[in-house]
Amino acid sequence: MNRFNLLRNQNLSKWIGFLIAFFIFGLTVWYSNQFVRQLKSEEQTKVENYAQALQLLGSDEIFDSKVQDYLFGITSANKTMPVVLLDENGEIVYVNNIPEKIESDSVKLNKLIVKMKDLREAIEVDLGEFGKQYVYYENSQLLKRLQYYPMILVLIIILFVGFSYWYFRILKNTEQSYLWAGMAKETAHQIGTPLSSLMGWIEILRLEDENRDSVREMEKDILRLSQITERFSKIGSLPELGMANVVEVTENTVNYLTDRISKKVDLRFNSPKQEIRIPLNAALYSWVIENLVKNAVDAMQNIGAINVHISDRDTTVQISVEDTGPGIPKNRHKRIFDPGFTTKQRGWGLGLSLAKRIIENYHKGKIFVARSEKDAGTEIRIVLRKI
């Protein structure tokens, strides 16, 4: 009877998990569609304002210089949407934001105009005795990207979860199975960082007229997802080491984390040299630094300072991560690297264990607690060989 109830509870949990996942998927698609509709509406309004400004400038009314400057500002404000202005005979009067290779080719330009006409009705500009002109426009590149961006992100997550489940079953009864479960959970946690950032950048897009910086930040997070997937694929197999600049890799990791952790944490990086090349797997090493920084942030409860610095020695390179947290008792200095050891209520205790494996097994280096004092912070040091 108890076994039957356990089986029933397991099946119920699976259905609940499936429904929650389906709800999250649906909510993501719905929210992205709502945002795309809103952005479309804003672009429509901008083009209508552009057409009205043209109509006022071409009318018989006389405006003072400030009003004229304002109207000219509206007509020149569009920096993203491709726009074509045609006269009553269908002749081109003006084009804006059209790629040069299309603008210089009459056949391609006419095809683009036909596409614009099929996309939506023209906005009419009545110039009185000078006749009428018609404004056609196409969606901006930002809007085109956002239409496909959520689906790509969801597809990546689905593929990741599917691959995780398949690989987990292969390693189910091995030591790597235990490590893999922790890595899967840790990777899912890491995916949450760029996902949260993406939602924040989308909110910024609603408030800002200039969207290029936001798009670049989105592209950084997509690249980060690719790097996380690369890390995921390397656990369980011996990775290849190549000569890499450990200063650059460390600094890039710290810079990425700076905007994605609490603003109450002062995260700094310093190195005496700009380039120190050593045998390194950049993807896995970056994960170690990221894990150490996030552990330090958690230990300080999102308030304090973290200093990541590099020291160059004759045959080795030392990377230290120092925080201002509560410190680690001396009897736990070695235990924190044991699989399953954790002081977090929801932790798996595999983050530092995997970090140790990456540094010592894969890179033949060392990782240890170099210093830790009660209420005076902790320094975890990594030692890597130059050759």
C-alpha cells in the first residue's frame, strides 16, 4: 500500500512539474508577444508623428523657428526603421535607414518597397497644392530580433534539459552521476542569471529610445548561455588545454559578473600584468572563478567586497578570491571541497567539489583556503602551472 502511494505521488509530482514547465513556457511566449505588440505600436506611432511633421512642414502655415526645429527633429529622429517616401506617381522621394547595397540597386529597392506595401497600408501625407505623398516603413532590426529571441532561448533550454536527462540516465549508477546531477542543477542556476538580466533589459527597452546597448547586452547573455553549455559538455570527459591568457579570461569573467550580482557588492579585479599565458581550458576555468565569486556573494549575504587578483610567480600563477564575509572555521577548510558538504539550506555541496576537480584533476593545479578569519573574510587561492 505504501509503495502504491509512493508511486502515485511520484506520478503526481511528474504531472505537476510538467504543468509548471508548460505554464512557464506559455507565460514566456505570451509576455514576449505582448512586448513585441507594444514595440510595434510604438514604432507605428513614431512613423505617424514623422508623417504629420512632414505634412506640417509642407503646409502653408508659418511656424516660428523653435517649432520648425522641433518638426525637423521629429523627421530626423528615426535611426532604426527603414522608411520610404513615395509621391502620387509612385516615384521615390526619400529613403532612410535602407542598406546601401539595396538603395543603390533599383531592383532590390523596388522589391523592398513591394514588401513594405504588402506589410501594411501607407500613411498619407497631404501637402496641399503640392499633392500627396505616402510613407511606407518596415519593422526595425531590434523588433525582428525580439520576435525570434524568446523562441530561440526556450529552444536552448529545452535542448539543454533533454540532453541533461539523457546524459544523467547514462551515468545514473556512477560517481560521475552524482557530480553530473550537481552540475545540471548548478548550470540551471547559472542560466537563471542571464535570463533575469534579459528580462531587465527588456524593461529598459520600454523606457529608452536608443536600444543598441540593450541589444548588445542581450547578445552577451546569449554568448554566456553558449559558454555554459560548453562547460556542461566537458564535465565527465578530460578536456583539452590550450595556451590562453589567464588575465584576460579572469577579467572577462569578473566584468560579466559585475553587472549581474548585488549592487551592494564591490567586485574588483587587479593584475600586475596584462598577459600571462598558461595551459588552460578557458570555459571550465571561467566557471571556477564564477562559482567562487558567487559563493563569496552568498557568504556575505549580498553585502560586502570581493577582490580577485592575480600574482605572477616564476613557474606558477596564483589567482586569489578574497571576500569580507563571516569566514570559514579552520576545521572546515578542507571539508568545503568534499562532495555533498554545504552550509546552505538548499545547496547540493558540489560547486567547490567540481571546482577542485577542474583545477586539480584537469589543470594539475591546486585550490585551497589560503586565509580565513572569523568576521574578517576568506581568501581562496588557485595555483596553476605555467607549463
